Amino acid sequence: MLATLTTLAQADAPTASAWSLFVQSIDVFTGVLVIGSIAAVALLVQCLLEIRRETVLPESELERLGTLSASGPRSEMVSYLRSRSSFPALVIKSMLHAEDAAGKDGLSTEAARESAQLEADAQCARLLRRIEPLSTIGNLAPLVGLAGTVWGMILAFTTIGAEGGAAGPAQLSLGISKALFHTLLGLCLAIPALLAYGFLRARVDRLCDEATSRTNALVERVANRIGEQHAGVKDASES
């Protein structure tokens, strides 16, 4: 008897594939999760292309800046840095801009180092801001999925109440499964997004540490040159 009832229940229960559940669960919450998935993929690709050693810390620029900071004229260094946007180029550029802003009085060595440190911190913060949306998407996706599930459950039980409780277990289970599908979508978005954020965060930390370390030698040479010019101007004014 029990086996017969089980067979009848399975025969009466509607079958639903993952795609059919997705189609049936389409609403505002599903749309938000789909848009979030597209945005996460686009952001991941963009970050992978931008946050690389070749763009943040190119060897050719390090070698050229090393030569210019050691013996090259200031005008040539300014001309070279004008179209560069790598980490060391922006740090050295900030020192030269600070020297220009100081005017005829010049800039001390300590002030030049401080300007470089501020720019290095700003560049590390900029790289972290580039990947921060992935963390936001990963943290919000489960909440959006949960909200969609709660809304779907409300609709399912409202339908049962409107029918006077006449809905069968099969119909109820299908409604609940469609509601829970939102949670699944949210998790399918959150888990890869947080994994990608963790991977990129480690890459940013590693690149920032290496870029800061390798730029320090350039900063010291440029700061010493700026300090010498400042000392020369100071001695000339005193004499």
C-alpha cells in the first residue's frame, strides 16, 4: 500500500529541470542577480588585464627611470614621465610636481620623500578600490537571493491560502523549490566573486609591496637631487 502511494505521488509530482526552474523564478531578484553576474565577470576580466606586473611595474620603465634619476637631466625625466602611468612613474612624477609647486624656494629631501610616500599609498589604495566591487557583489548576492526566496515563499503560501488550502504537496513543493532557486543563484554568484576578490587582493598586496620596495631606490636618488638643489638655493639666498 505504501509503495503504491509513493508511486502515485511520484507520478503526480511535476518534474522540473534547472533551466525550467530558472525560467519560472524570473523576477526582479533574478534580474538583479543576473546583472550582478555580468558585472562581476566584466570587472574580473578588467582587473586581470589592469592589475599585472607588466602594467603596474614594467621592467623597461624601471631601467629607464633608474638611468634618468642617476644622471639624466630633469627636463628629459619630465618629458619621459609625461605619458607614463605605472606605479614608479606616478611616484616620481608626484615628487617633481611637488618641487614645481614649491617654487623658487625649492623642496627639501624630507618633503620630497613624503610626497613620494603619499603617492605610493594613493596608488595602492587605487588598486584596492578597483577590486572592491567584487567583494561588494559577493557579500550582497546571498542577501538578494535570500530576499528572493522569502518573497517566493510568501507568494507560494499566499496562493495556498487563496485556494483554501486545497493545494497538494506536489504543487507546494514546486513553489518552494522555485523560491529556493533564488538562494542558489545568489550563492552561485557570491562564491566565485569572493574567490576572485581573494585572488586579486593577494595579487594587489604582492604588487604593492614589490613596487614600493623597488621604487624606493628611485625615490632616494630623486629626493637627493631635489634636496641638493634646495640646499644650493638656500645657500645662495643666505650669501
